[in-house]
Amino acid sequence: MRIFLAGIMQGSHVAALVHDQSYRDRFRRAVENRWPEAEVYDPFANHANSIGYGLEAARKVFVGHVEMCQQFDLLIAYVPEASMGTAIEMWEAHRHSRVVVTITPLVHNWVVQLTSQAVYRSFDEFLHALDTGAIDALLTP
């Protein structure tokens, strides 16, 4: 199984800033504990300095990530607030019939509702779904 860890990076920052990315380690550990054989891709891990990329490098990385979202089995999206890049990744995964699981308080957001097979309001709710096999059920045709 291949899993893409999508989530807020720049969000609504006006300045060239990145949100705290420490959530990614928690999500990665939880996913790897549940599916030890899975390939887990974290876009920030390979592009921690992406805020400083020039336009061509940014385009190449972004398009590459969007293409990955079209191919991976599961996209886990962490969206504590609006995130345009994550929304596009969610949309592309959805358009290509991939499973999208979203952790967000934005439960009324149309992108969240239309692209997600499951929505959890918190990391703890997501962990519970992992532990009970609720997410595994989404992955089984």
C-alpha cells in the first residue's frame, strides 16, 4: 500500500512562512505502526526548504506531488485551516478514485465533504479509526 501524507504547509500566511510541521511525525508514526509494510510519502520530508524554491522548482515539485496523489492508494490530509495545495491534492486523489481521509475541524467545507471518504475532527478520532480498522474498511473494495 502507498500512502501520501498531505497537509497544511503555507496555509493562509501572507509572508513566506510555513506552519509548524511537527504534526507530520505523529501521523507518520501512527500510519507506520498500523501498516508497517506501507510506503509512506511525506512531501515536507524531502522539501523542508521549499518555501525558498524558485518558480520552476516549485512547479516541478507541486506537479510531481499532485501526480503522486493520483496514484497512491490512500491520501491522509491534515487540514486545521484552509490549505489550497492540500485541497488540490485531495481533489486529484478523489478524481482518480483514491481513498481520502481528512483530519479537520472544517467538516462543513465542500472540498472536505466532496473528496473525503472519512472525516475526523481530531488526531485522536483518526487514531481511533486506525485502531478499530475503520480506515482499513475504506481500503477494501
